[in-house]
Amino acid sequence: MTDERRIRSIAIVGGGTAGWLAASILARAAPAGTAISVIESGQIAPIGVGEATIPPFIDLLRFLGIDEPEFVRTTGATYKLGIVYRDWSLPGHEYWHPFGTFGTTIERRPFHHYWHRALAANRNPRIGEFSLCAALGEAGKFRFPDPRAQGAAAGLRYALHFDATTVAGFLRQFAAGLGVQRLERTVATATRRADGFIEELVFADGGRLQADLYIDCSGFQGVLIEQVLHSGYVDWRALLPCDRAVAAPTAITGNRPPYTLASARASGWQWRIPLQHRFGNGYVFSSAHVSDAAATDDLLGKAGTPLAEPRVLRFTAGHRCHLWSHNCVALGLASGFLEPLESTSIQLVINGVFNLLDHFPDRAFDPANIAAYNRELTEELEQIRDFLILHYWGTPRDDTPFWRDVHAVRLPESLRQRIELYRGTGRIRTRPGELFTDLSWFYIFAGLGMRPAAPDPMIDEAVLARAENALYSLRQNIAREVRAARSHESYFAPGQPAAAQGLPASAETA
């Protein structure tokens, strides 16, 4: 590109986790000399709740050059080995969606086909026998991966729980160190050129700011993407009926488990996220099935006395029709919303920024480039949407009107095909780059009690017999790793220096 057409300035409207994540990544990776500003209003309180992430967040910290022990210490974060789903299929029943590797390939077949064959042979395998993350989580323990190990520890993956507001403050300071400018102003609107592009921001005090590229991180209101550019919205409430959440922090009681707990409730589901200084709790629910007041009472009845007034958040599942319109890209809540059942909110921001870098424009803003970005991000949102629908539709629960209604959802064709393939053959087909792999889909299918009509014919009893020694060794290796691991609680002992918390040197310096 010629120097005259180069993007020289980026204005990010809105701070919070989304805005400061975008600023940090862009400051690290955008072309040298690109001026980046974050316009953050001091009058708008951020939505600060306990957030759960997935393993790519750890990769992001290393990409940014953020010291992980410092991040964990400063933000009050805890470690996460996966998600435990409670009461989703039957009261009292739990199942895991752990991170990391699961089992081993058997004669080139994915391990979940062994699982199906073992069930068909009336064996009773457990996820924790073959997943180190699940086994550690069940024991309340944690350890870091060891890429030099030969056993299960080499395939361990983890993520973090943290307070979103605290993390936004951390990233604000980090981005400032990279030269990002913060403007404490309130964006009232923006003017547009004759071709429809945004010309400049107009602040509430009458001031103005012009940039080449605008990033809308202004939350649900979508100050630029919707109020100025009128992108429109794809509404998925017919597929994902939960439209509200009530959130409240509570005091630490007992140990902090190294996993997110998602418990099914009468009209939705409840999260419990352990932080170093408190528990984050929330009830995601359908307002057509329970009132705000009743949902709040239900949450507090389970979570306990709140440390702050419970907050009710309203949302509409879906996304902007155009995530990138003209010279404006929407990220975070400004781009849309999918409930946090699989901890995807922050990862969608990260993926949005990296996709922007993959499609980074010049000031000509090629329409084909913008269309490619929108297509790829929309496909990702649809894949995550389908994955979330499965959690509801696939459960045998029918004990309340909510659960009976979710069974009546008309499935998207893309999800219907996945379900039919699994039910018939136990096979799961995913495309390269999908956020959730075949293994993630397996955990939900299996956890909800779905079994294929017939196991994979490529794995028979003879194959299982030949693999028995390897599987026995794997179970023993996982059991040894769990016995040797420290408790999750021990990583947050008062006064313990971060460098002594057991983080591998390779991760400390990444």
C-alpha cells in the first residue's frame, strides 16, 4: 500500500475489557506509527462481573508480553481447568467439559470412539480417568503444563477466572505503556461523509475527534455501529430464549475450585466463578418464564448473602447485521451477545481484533475485504450459537415450562446435521479454525446422555484389547499426576510470591 493510503489513526469508543483488549492488541500488532486513542466516559459504569475465559486467553497474555504471575496477582484471578455442568440432565447429575487432551488416539481414531465402544460393551469409563484437567478439578488441585513431559501433563491446558473491571484497569495501564492515549470524554454522536463513512466523533462537550478507523466498544447501545451507521440486528431469541441475567458477588466460603460451575435452574442456569477475593454468581434466565424479582431471590437462595446489590442485565441474543460497516468495526457487546455458558465473550473480542489484523485495511476500505471479515465472524458466531443451543435442546429435562419450551426450538440446519451424524455414527465433523473442536462437542453430547446408534466399526473388541495396556498406563499416569499436584488453594496462599507458585520458567518469560 502507498503511504498516503495507510491507516494512521484508530479511535476506540468505549473502554472496559473489550476496549482495552482491542487497544492492547492493536498497539502490539498494528503497523508502526499508528496512533491509537481510547475514548472512555467516566460517567458510564462498566459491567463488572466475574468473567471466565478459555485457554487461548493464556496465549494472548504471552502474545502481549504480559507477565502471567503478575496478571494473576494483580487481578485476583484463579485458574480454570474447564466447566462443570450440574443438574442439566438429571437433578444431582454432573458432567465435565474439561480443557486439554482426552485419552489417546487408537489406530488413528479419535478417543471418543473408544468411549462409545466401551459403553456398548457395558464398561463404565469416567472422563476423569482419561482427562488430567477433569481429574485435577475433581480433586480440587492444579498444576501447570509441562511441554517436556511424556505423559498427560504435556497436554494440559488451562484458563483464568477474573473480575472484568479489574482486568480492564490492568489493560488500561498496560496499553498506556504501549503509547495508547486515553481520552475521558463522552461520545454523543458522529458525523458522516457523503459516502456514508464516519467523518469524526462529536463529544458531549462539543469537542471533536477525527480518525481513519473507528472501533465501537460502547456496549449494548452501539453508539457508532447502530446509532450512527444503523447496522441492524440479527435476533436469535427464538433459538436462545434467555434474555436476562442477575449477578451478585458473595464472600468466599470453602475452597475455590479450579473450574466454572454452571448449574441448571428452573428457568435458565446459574454460574459460580471463584476469584481470589470473592465468588462471582449469576442467574441467566428467560423473562418469559420468571420475573426479575423471582430470579434474584432464586439466585440469592443458592449463592448466599450478596456483598453488593444484585444487578439485572438485559440482553438479546444475536449480533449486528454488519460487524464491520464502512470504517467502523464493532467489538464486544456493541457487536452482539451470546450468553456466557461456554465463556466465549472475551474470546470473541480477541478473535474479532485478530481477524481485523488479518483483514487490516487501508483508507480505501475495500468492500470485498470488509465482506470477508463479516462473513468469517458471522460464521464463528453461528457455530458458537449452535453449540449453546445443544446444551439446552439436548437435555432430557422437561420438569418446568422453560425446559419444555427449549425442546420445541426449531434447530438450525447446521446443528441438526451435527446431531444426526452423532446419533447415527458417533462421528463429529468440525472445520479447521472452529472455536469448539470435535472433543468439545463430544463432552456435551456425552454429558447429556446422547449415545450413537452404533459405535465406530473401525474400533472393535480386538482393537480395544490391543489398546488396553496403553489405556491402563494412561490412567495410572493421570492418577500419579493428581497425587503429586498441589491444591488449587495453595496457589493463593497469603504472602506467597508469584514466582514460587509453580509456573514453568518458559511460561514466566513468554
